[in-house]
Amino acid sequence: MLIGEVAARSGVSARMLRHYESLGLVRPSGRTGSGYRDYSAQDVRRIFHIESLRSLGLSLRAIGRALDDPAFAPSALVADLVRGTRDRIAAETELLTKLRRIEAADPADWEDVLQVVALLRALGSKSAGTRQRAVLSAGGGVPVPVEALVEAVLSESDPHVAGALRWALARSDEEPLALLAEGLGSPEAAVRERAVRALAELPGKAGTALLRDALTSPDPVVRGQAALALGTRGAADALPALIDMIVAGRNDTDAADALSVLAGDTAAADRIATVLVDRLADDTTGAPARGRLTQALADIPGPTAARALVELSHDEDRAVALTAAYLRRLRDAGRPDGPRGAVRG
């Protein structure tokens, strides 16, 4: 079979076939009387083998070894190909992400493109100061793409940079809720906490539905942060989680503050005071938790909380009784905001 026919059947150009021959990969078995290359059926099969191995990403040198060395084991080479392919995919994915973020910024000219690239590079810096400066300096020109902001928020461990990122996210014109919802479902606890903190700082009613969903999270930190945010927004369904936080001693001062916000009218105040009293009377509530629940009653207005403090001032637990009596005196003196600071300070 002449080289032109082989090229037509195999899809390999005559020029590439000559190159293979120069490398010793495949040589025509014979020559015609006129001196033209004459490829046998076995030669053609070898060409197809070469092309198959090329499709896996093997170099021509490695292909030659694979075809000619009986002792050549493919496992190690294939493993190297797998690693190399993964690395290329990761690099290409990173490039695609960067390009999508530049596209999302809607740059007007190449100067805008360069600004976005510089910003994204700064957000990925190992220096916390560089990351923070990048966030705080953004916004005056090209906006930070919301995907980049959310990714940075969910991965940032430095508290100062994290605060700046949440601030920038809250001011973003783009919608971050879907991305933050993914963060809430992360297998990493730290990512879930960062996501709920970012949701809590979104302005207005943005994120309220997701925060309500987070109240059922199996992660107590996520539940607690969601309850604090919802409590300060006046959402009554945060009440059980806030009480649980006080009992557990986890952000109990903040939880008590949120309860005082929820106690905005007499009915709500009496309902909250009743729940606190019920938990105080629960046999499973330990002494430290009873003390915290008593302190939480201090900022709940209305007759139910007042009566509870009177009764608790005679409690069998001396610490609870002393705390309740002290809180009663402060309430009677007309200083409802004083007790928690005075007792806890």
C-alpha cells in the first residue's frame, strides 16, 4: 500500500508518516520497483496503534517504548498521564473561572480588564493585608465579581479580612444568595459558619429565607448564627434556638440581646418570659444554665418576667436566688439595661 493510500485510510498525513519513519516508529516493510514506500497490513495496524496511544497524550518517544519494549509496563505511565491530565484540568478550570469573573465585571476596555486581573490576584495573595486592601479599595472603579467575593468570603480565615469581605458582599449589586446557599451545605464546618455570617450581614430582608432554613441545620454554630440574625430582625421563629444557646452557654449574651429585641410588645415579652421560666423549671437544666436563663429574664419587660424574678429570688439555688434578687433591684430602680453588664462584667 503506497503512502498516499495509507494517509487516506488512516487519517495521518504523508508528512507525519515520514516523520514517524524518521523516528523509527513505523517503517514501510518494503519498496516498490520504482522505490516508493510500500506499507503492509501490519505496518498500517502499527500506525493505528500509534494514533491510539497519541490520543491518550503519550509522547512519541513513550509510544515507541510501549510498542517495542516487551518489558514496558503501562501502569506507571498511565498513572502519570492521569496526574498530568488532572493538573491540566485544574489549570484550565482556574483559567476559565478567572475569565468568567472578568466577563462578569463587564470591562469597558483593556484597562478595566487589567484592573480586574490585579484585583483577583490580590484577593488570592498570601498576605492578609494585601487581601484586605484589595477589598477596601475595590468598588470605586471596576466592581468585584460576586463569585470572587463569595469564594473569598467562604475561604477567608483572617477575621479582619473576613469582615471587609462581608462588608463588600453586602454592598454588591449582584445576588450572592445561591452561592452562599452552597456554602451552607459545605462539608466543612468553617465554610458553613462563614456562609451564615455573610448571610446575616446582608442588608434588608435579603437572605432571611435562607437563615430560616439554617435554623434546622445539624450544625449548632450555623443554627446559632442564623438565630442571632433572625432575632435582631424580629423573627419569632428564632426563639427556640436562642433559648438553646443560652442554656448551652454559646454566645448567650448575644442570644439574650436578641431575645430583648423580640420582646417588642407585651404579648411577645410574656411569651418569651414563659419559655425562659419553663426551661428554668426543667429538671434537665443544670445550675450554670439556670443562672444564664435568670440573667436573660432581666431584659424581658412585662409582668411575667417580673413575677419570675420575684419567685427566683427565693430559689433553692443560692446563686440563682442572689442573681434574681439583684436583677429585681435593678428593675425596680428603672435600669433595665444594667443587669447583664453588671452581673457578667
